Amino acid sequence: MSVPVDPPAAAAAPADPVRLLEITAEPLDVAAVQASVVGAATGGICLFVGTVRDHDHGRDVAALGYSAHPTALARLREVATDVAERFDASAVAAVHRVGELSVGDLAVVVAVATAHRDGAFTACRALIDELKATVPIWKHQTFRDGDDEWVGTP
């Protein structure tokens, strides 16, 4: 008796390496971002967690707010896809918070999984750097002296 054979794995569509992308007003979950990139082909996972610090260029920061353009999520997908392709990443994820944040809050979490640790470090650095440089998410800082400024606006 014969058993039907599934088509070869090579014929299957490749899995999308972009596992989690989100721009949200909710607090960020580092464990969820990490879990989204875990896989059997993974030899290294690199995470970057950006937090709201209490100073910027020698000035005391009281709070800040992030705003995102309606195209931000689409641009984030382009960046994540590009990083996955350039660095042969098996999985990438990126989440960014919007709204009013306090000192110590998580603002952004990115993760990259690759076959080897060196690739994970390099790709993670590229992902956060390109996200910050090209995704239209803007920061409004309020300083303790009452002054404020926008960062990253066109």
C-alpha cells in the first residue's frame, strides 16, 4: 500500500522572517518580542531595548511623547524586510511605543535571530539604526525646566 507524499519542502513558500511589527500605545513586552523570533534555525538572538532616560544633551528630561505618522508601520515593515534579507536573518521583530511615556518606560524593542551570533549583533544594530533614521516616529521631549523640543521631525 502506498502513502501519498507531500510536495518537497523546497516547493513550499518560504516563511516570512518578519514575525512581529507593532506601533502601540500599550506597554511593551520584551519576552513577547524575543519569543516571536525563536526558531530551530536560530543560533543567536540579539535584542535591543530602548528606554526613556532622565537626561538628553546635559538637560534633565521630565517626560516625553512619541507620535507616529500613518505610514510608520508600512515603513517599519520595509526596514525589517530589508534587514532580514541583507543579513540573512531567520526572524526579525520590532515594536515601538507611542503616547506619553515616563522616565524608565520602554520605548522600543527590536530583535533579530540569525544562524550565528555575529550576524545577530550586526543585524540588530542595523534594524534599530534604520528604524530610528527612517521610520516616521517623532519624539517630543519635555524638560524639567519647562522647555520642550521635537526630535526626529522633518
